[in-house]
Amino acid sequence: MTQENGYRQRRWPAVAAVVALVAVLGVAVAVAGRQQATDSTAKPATDGTFAIRNARIFDGVEVIERGTVLVRDGLIEAVAADVAVPDGITVVDADGKTLLPGLIDAHVHAWGDAQQDMLRFGVTAGLDMHGMAERLSALRAQRESTAPSAQADLWAAGYAVTAAGGHGTQYGFPVPTVDADTDIPAFIAARVAEGDDFIKLIVEDLSGYANGRTLPTLDAAQVRAVVDAAHAHDRIAVAHVSTQASAREVLDAGIDGFVHVADDAVVDDAFVADVARRDVFVVPTLVVIASVAGSDAGRTLAQDSALSPWLTPEQRDSLGARMSTAPKPQRLADAIDSVRRLHAAGATILAGSDAPNAGTAQGASLHGELALLVQAGLTPRQALVAATSAPAARFGIVDRGRIAPGLRADLVLVDGNPLDDITATRRIHTVWKNGARVERTKPAAALAAGAVPGDTRISDFETGLDAGFGSWAPTTDQMAGGASTVAHARIEGGANGSAGALSVAGEIKTGFAFPWSGVIFFPAAQAMQPADLSSRGELVFRVRGDGRRYNALLFSGASPTSMPAMQAFEAGSEWAEVRLPLSGFAGADLSQVRGIAWTAGQPEGTFAFALDDVELR
């Protein structure tokens, strides 16, 4: 870690630009004091039988310029230009509006409030690409129910298939992995028995990011064996890749779809031809690649007047974040060019956001993805197909993605005509889920951060671990499934002959992709509760240690899971004063500081340092 500029300070050990490996630290630290999201519940209103009349209807494939849809008991009963409306039922006059099938996000990672957030933005279904298997039966029951619901439905991969220690193992829950001795047919059979709707492989060693560090990943033989086993169980197999080399490998193994487009270069002619010939679909996830590229696409989306009022503070934070602030615009340009070439060759393109990675937000980002797909050469109509009927067909979702008799009445009514202007999908008038109107409640504003006392001193450890305000706590990657250890305690003898100091000692161990261990200071009364430090300008402390290089992490913003800002410091054998300007924590929101951590990272091994005279001046 260096501090060459603000970009580096913002990066987690050299790979933050890759695949949300950073955010896990914030997620894990937030475990102890996570606050529930503001009340953004979209309460369904049961309308019973109703008709939508005078609407332009895009049915997932075709357009009826002026027609009527009749809904009864959660299902679409009729759709046509001349449907007879029974007397006495509720009628919605949709003159000037366009009715769409509920949107489907073909690449999400959904937990917490995600399903509510998705539904508020007209996304009535999503394809979850990696998560715990224990919830699969509940997700299945939820989507099979026709009862009014305040949540989008999910079809899920369960645990993604990855190598031991590979990408996907770092998110704080145990993931079964594949190694050289794994019986892959039995491994996939176990995933199917758990309830996987499809099989997702992760073929990612980070080599495409030129960061000097790689992760274990599946080899070609394992990829082929996984794909064969998935097909033997009548499951489609989809793959996370980021490079052309890995994309070629999984294509040759018989993959059914890519859930990212490779962005290390523009895809070549042979690859494009093979994808089209083999009828493999692609979920480009351009919005998350935009974040990797350093684009302001997420921030711009958050400022859209049609979307902004419906974003939670956490979603605003997420849209404002980036995988890396180091601009790499060529990655997005290449990805868009690749989508243009694949689409022109006839490959099926599906719309997916990869929310909630940095730079994205559940629900809202699918609308951003639609605009990027149009930028990549799809017509607005083709982009809408990519977010409705096409993902339904490719993932075997037989009762969604279309407006047709007998299908689920998951519907979105928007002002204007998205077939002319794709951004019209953002101007949502009404969402129906299972035939019930969803009450879209605007999220509450973020809680105001508390003030801190005027005294700049946090702790001098003269008599104990008390703080002038806030509190201290240990933090390790065990919160995210790692094995690193730490102990902290007051010790006798501090800097400048003082009575005491804070000792922090532990061991960085394998078990987590990006291990950490250390101590964290929470400035408010509760862990990760925000405090306003905008009047302070400098973090000052004295430190001595084993000569290692350590990190100071500052967690801030509306969301307790936001990516921390970072500065590095060294702890030599003699006491030394460290002064870190708060302005040096690039991108930090000092009006909402949630925690400041002093941590060791790689290399593995024991570490020890001591802190004294900690101040926020």
C-alpha cells in the first residue's frame, strides 16, 4: 500500500477495483452495530380484479399502441387492443403511459432489503448469483405464492462454484469449494439437492487487473466437469469471467451464459462468432464495469430526478462509490464495444446490474444498465426485451417476463414511451406485484449524525481503555469467515513516559482472501452509529511496533457498509507521532464518521503495535 495519491488511499490492498472485495470489510465491521435500513417498505395494496386501459403495451416482445390488460386473482386474464372491461371493476386509465412486464435483473446479489429496493424501482424478479443455500427453499415458496408481496422474487444459484480460497469465499459466510480431489459430479449433485435453480461458476484469478496478486481459481478440466454435471441435472451453467482468456475457456466447456462481459479488451472476431453460433447469452453488467472504469455513471444515476426521491441513503452511498477511483475508462469503452459486436452477431444480451457492488444500487441500476445497453447498440425495444422476456426464457422462468394471458401480473406502468426514450423506464407511475398495486413509499432521510464533545482527546490510556467519547473494540476478518486473531489491552508504560498505552497484537492467518486484524474506535455511543467530525481536521496518535506497515481505515457515509477510506502508517520500534489529515481519507464523509480502525493486513504472521495519545483535532 502506498499513498501516492488519493486513489491509492482509497484502494484496499491493490485489488479494490475488481469485484467488491473491499466492501466486505465494511460489511463485516458493521455486523456488531448494523442499523436497519430506513423504512422503505413497499407495502402492497390489494386491488383485486382490475383493468388497465388506454395504455401503450410492450408485452415483452411486441407492442400494442393502445390497448387494455385485464387482471384477475394475480394473473393476467386478457391483453389486446379491444379487451372488454367487465362492469364494476377498478379501471386504471393509462393514457400517455406505457405498460411493461415487471423488469428482471439478470445479475444481483440480494440480501437484507434488496428485494424491497428492487420492487420499488419496478424490478419484480432477479437472478441471484451467489448466496447461502439455506434460504433457497424460502425463495422458492415466495415466488410460487400469488399473495400480495412487498418484495421482488428471486431465482438463485445458491453457492457459486469456486476454488478453495478463490473469489466468492470472502463474503462472510462459509462456501463449499472445489479442489483437486473434489468429486465434481457429487459436488454439483449436492448443490442441486440444496435447491439451486442454476449453477454459477467463478473463473477469476484477478490476472486481468494487473495488480500483481492472483487468487486460486477453477482450471479448465474443473470448469468442464462442472458444466457437464450441471447439464446432467438439467441446470443451466453460467460463468463469472473478466478476461477473454477465461471467457474462451468456459465457452469451450459448453457454458450456457456469461454473467459479465470480459472487459480486459474488446472481444475478438472468433469469440463473437462462437458465442453466436453456440447460442450463449451474455449479461454484460455494464453498470458495474463503469464503476471499475472509474466512471461517474452511478453518481449521475443517483441524481436523476425520476430515481433520486426513491433511493435510500444506503443506495445513494452505494451509487456514489466506485470499485476504484483510478480512472480506467478504456475498460468501459471496451466492454461497450464488445456488447455492440456480440449483439450485432446475434448473441442474446440480458440486462443485469451486479448490484449492490460499489457504483450500483438494487433496482435503480437496472435502469442505468438499460441506457448503457442502448449506448452499446441495442434499440430501446431490444433493451426492454433484455430485461423482460429474454431473461425469463433463458432461465426457464415460465410465468414472468411477458404480458400474456395466464402469466403472473407483475407489471410496471411508466410515464412516456421507453420504446423511444429508454430513460422513460425511470418515470414509474405504478408497480403491480402478483396483481396487487405496490405502495411505493419514499425512504426516510438518513439519521442525523451526533455531535462529539469539544475535547479533542479520545484516549491517553493512563488508567484504562476509556475514551473521552466513543469506545474501542477489536476487529478481525473472523467476521467475514477468516481466521486472523487479535487481542487488545491497556499496558503499563506509554509514549513520553506516560503511564499506559493500548496494546494491539495478533496474527494474520489464511482463511480470508484479504485478511485483517486490529482495533477500531467508534466515535458515537453505539458501534457504527454516525458522528459528525466535520469540524475536526486531523487524526493524531503515537505508535510504536514491530516495523510493519499498518492501515488507518475511516468508515463514513450514510451506510454502515460503505467502503472505508484509507491511509497507511508505519510502526517502528520507538514511539513516534503520526498525524493523518482527515482530508487525506479520500472520499470520506466527515459529517458521518462511523469508525476509525487501525489494522494489520498481509503478509501473514504475527504483528504487534501500541497506540497512545489518540486525538481528533
